[in-house]
Amino acid sequence: MNKLTKKELALALSFPFLLAACSGDAKKESKEDDAFKGAISKPLVTDIYTADPSAHVFNGKIYIYPSHDIESGVPEDDNGAHFDMKDYHVLSMDSVGGPVTDHGVALSIKDIPWAGRQLWAPDAAYKDGTYYLYFPVKDKQDVFRIGVATSKSPTGPFIPEKEPIKNSFSIDPAVFTDSDGSSYMYFGGIWGGQLQRWKDGKYDANGSKTDLENDSLPSLNAKIAKLGPDMKQFAEAPKDVMVVDKDGKPFLTGDHDRRFFEAAWVHKYNGKYYFSYSTGDTHYLAYGIGDSPYGPFTYQGAFLKPVVGWTTHHSIVEHNGKWLLFYHDTEVSGGKTHLRNVKVTELKHDAEGKIEMIDPYGKK
Ligand code: FUB
């Protein structure tokens, strides 16, 4: 599916919802029930909007670190200004299908001294009695940086460091801790996530904008950096995360179905590293498999078909012997792209270790 087709589809889906919402009876008069018909799972919480779920199991319990979507009234633009989030809540549950607890505000933008606007997709990690919350936010110069905040509890409140992580940039931090205790941060996102502005390691507000439209250039890659022992700094300069085809060739910018866009995540299964990500404008979750946390990762395919809404973002975690995919769509808001809700479903690896395709609306 090319990018315009899905974008047009998203507009076509959301426009009747807006019309119906103006009429005062959105539920009955819109097509929203049709759009979500066959949904394989229900929103985990419905009283707040949540997105970009990073899930972890700490002490046997599932904790979810999502974005907290709000309607702030900022108009939509190509850089995602309407994703204008101002705080984070942590969710928890003992098991899938059981009650979900919203632990309230865990970190607020007003308490981050260097932050300007837009708290986007976070992640969390644990080491030696401390929980770490990693978050992207634009600084006061409107440049995305990644910050870290700490707490003695997985649900916060989290106290932010006074400065962003040195040499961090762009969005969507995801921290993977390997079996030997080493932790790595994956990050980056193109378009509104500003990765294209850091082409030569320096920020350029106009940088590489046109490169994203040049289909024959190499695609931009997610970044990886090992974290230092204090989990608050990079121990090395960020490197590219290469996703390659079966012949070892990296993807080109024009390969919208396969190239990295945003929402990196890594899980380890049977000794192999699985790097998964969103293809953005083609709305797939896709993945590659590698032998090292640094990659290269050989592209395997998509594993989640497009959800209703523009963005798709996820995490993969094992709990009680089952692998779980946390993801989001826009069921609660009836299709509004910036008002999302997190969901969970089981994810299966087949006998060869491939992830089985999931259709979010494939329930018979
Ligand atoms: O939630 C804001 C942004 O939308 C995230 O950072 C991206 O991954 C996309 O889901």
C-alpha cells in the first residue's frame, strides 16, 4: 500500500466521524463501529487517551509506559504539532484481561527544566533498585532531545535530570537490557521526529528535508547507543541500526513499505535479536532479526497490519510464558489520529522464529 492510499483512507475514515461529532450523536451516526468491527482487542483504558505503549514486566507484574494523548487545541501540521502531550501516566496490570490501574501523573512537562513542548513516546528500564523513565520532548529551541527521570517505584513519580542526555536527539527512545545486563537505547524517527535534521551529526532545521523525497537515496536509520553504568548517559556515540534485505542490501528512501520510520523496539527470542519498528506512512509494524543488539537486522516482513489512525507504535514483552504485543489504535476517539488508546494481544513466533502476522480487525 503506498502512502497516499493509506492517508486518503485515514481521511476518508475520519471525515464522517467529524461530521457526525458536530451533529451531536457521533456514536450512532458515524461509521466508527464499522471501522473497528472485528477488533481483536479492547482499549485497556477509556477515561484517558493513551498511545505508544512501552510495556515491561517488573517483579512479575506488567507496567505500561504510554504517551498520554490530549486535545490541546493545537492545529494539525506536517510535523505533528497536534500531538501536544504534557504528562505521562503509568498503567499496570497483573495479567492480560485483568483490571488495569492508572497510577496518575508520573512526570509532568512543567517539572522538566529544559522542556519546551510535546512529550512523545517514552520507555522505562530498571537497574539496581532504580526505575528510569526515558522521554523525548522538544527543548526550548524546538529541537527534540531525550531526557531521563528516576524513581524508586515503577509507577513514579519520576524526578527528571536537569539536562537532556548528552548527544541525544530525535524521538522514541526504547531501552533494551540484554542477558548480560548491558542496556542499549534505540531511538529516532523521521518527518516530525526530526531525524533527517541530524544528517551529519549536527542539527540543521532545514537539513535533508528534500532527501526524504529523493527515493533513490539510502533510507535513514534508527540509532543505537549503549548506556553507561548510571543509565543516564550514552557510553558511546550513537550508531546506525541497519535493516537489510536477504542479500544484505540496505533499503532506499523510496521503499516506504520496508524502511524504518519511527517506534523502534527490541526483544530477544531464542538467542536472536528482533528489531521492530513502524514504517510510518505505510502504517505497518515490521521487523528484522540479527545476531547482535547492534544488528545488522535482516528484514523479515510486517507483523501488524495498519490500525485505524495514522500512527502505529508498539512494544513486545514476555509474560507468564506468552509473548504480548502492546499497540494502539483510535477506537475510543472514533478515529482521531492524535487521540489514541493502547491495546494488547498475543504475539506468536512460529517454529522458524518468524512472527505470525496479526490483523488488528481480523476477528471473525
Ligand atoms: O505519540 C507521538 C508520536 O507518534 C510517537 O513518538 C511516534 O512514535 C508516533 O506514535
